[in-house]
Amino acid sequence: MAKAVRTQSKGTEKKEVKVNTVLITQPKPDTDKSPYYELAKKYDLSLQFHPFIRVEGLSGKDFRKQRIDITEHTAIIFTSRNAIDHFFRICEELKVKVSQEMKYFCVTEAVALYLQKFILYRKRKVFFSPDGSTDGLLEVIAKHKHNERFILPTADNGKIDIAQFLAKSNIEFSEATLYRTVSNDISPIMQEAFDLIVFFSPFSVQTLFDHNPKFKQNGTLIGAFGPTTSKAVEDSGLRLDVKAPMPNAPSMVSALERYLADLKK
């Protein structure tokens, strides 16, 4: 299969955009049937997987220090699968029974569907942003703000736009720190050169600059999944080339597929 290459013209200068090597800043898939491998085969890509961050859960003892009673809340806002995992982990550790009447507000449909791992999924109890954006989720939350008391699971080093919105809108909520995000050592992997680097968390972008504060993008292409990750990329002064989710590309794989197909035109 031919590699994804396109020649771009800028004035009289022509610059060839090519994608041969891709760094996915997540753990290597558990199965050989991952769509990433299918994509690599189709476009003759060399894939590397290296998680830039890891998540460490807070203990039930540490959570108790926050003096938050989960049972006093009627709705939960989830911004990631990590938040879901650690919320239900804490509930199990502290033997907290979550009400069947609890409502769930999720940043994307994929995050909402992940709830099926823990609850009986009922559409009238689960809501999500129609376009996968933070603004879309905030609009959904605003429609219910007078009837619910929200709990917002977060990381201890996270800055969440949703918390700021809830506070400004005088919405009753509790911000519950359930886990922390820790940087991994990326020195070995960053000694290699990549045509495309794909990020899935704002913390991964931060890890890149913690490793190399003077990082220059130059010709490296950048992909980002999720609105907060995209914002972190752009706030860092990087050019964002591949963005997901989008209406025509709900996953990172589908966004990469469209981008690579376009390069070949």
C-alpha cells in the first residue's frame, strides 16, 4: 500500500507532507485486532505506542478527607472513562450504594456508553454532549440545573472548564478529587523522530513540554482527541492537524483515516 503523501504549495515553495511514523501517546492495545493496526496496514504506517501519563487513584481514606457525601447528590458529571472507573472504585471501597435514580451527564457518547460497565444503562438517566464538545455538555447541564445537585469527579491536578461554568451559573455541585495524573518518562521515545504525534489528554501535552520546554513542532503533525486536549495543544502554541471527535469522525482512528486519505489525493 502506498504511503500517505501530499505536496502542498506555498507561493513558489513546495512542501511535501508525509506520514510514515506515528506516535500514539496511549498504551499498546491488548489485541492485534485493534483498528490502529488495520489503519497501519492500509497506509503502510510504523506505529509506536507510549503512554505519556498514568492515572493513580486516591484511596478511600483520602477521599473521606474531602467530606463529600455521594448519596446527597442526584447527578454526576463525567468527563472521561478514568473518572467513571475511579468513581465506582471509590463507591465500592467505601460501600456506597449509588441510587438507581442517579442521572449521568457525559462529555461524549463514548464516555456515556462506557457506563454500561457499571450500571443498567437507561437513556432517560444518561445525557451527553450531542457534538462531543464541552460547550455541548454545558448546554445539556444548563437544562437540568434547577433540579439536580451535581458531583464532578476530577483529577487532583486538573483544571476543568465545567467547574468554572457551574460556579458562575450558581449551580449546586461538589468537585470530588478521585485520582491524580502522573507523567511517565518519555525520554527514550522522544529520541526518535515522528511524522505525527497523537494526544488524548491535556496532561500528555503538558508532559511533552515538561520533558522539553523548548519543543518546536516544525513539520511534525499533531492530532488530539477531545475538546480539552485540542485546547491544550493550541494553547501550547502548536498547530493542530487532526482533531476528533468530529461529526464525520467520532473516533481518533476515523479522524486519522480521513486525514491520511486526504493526503493521498
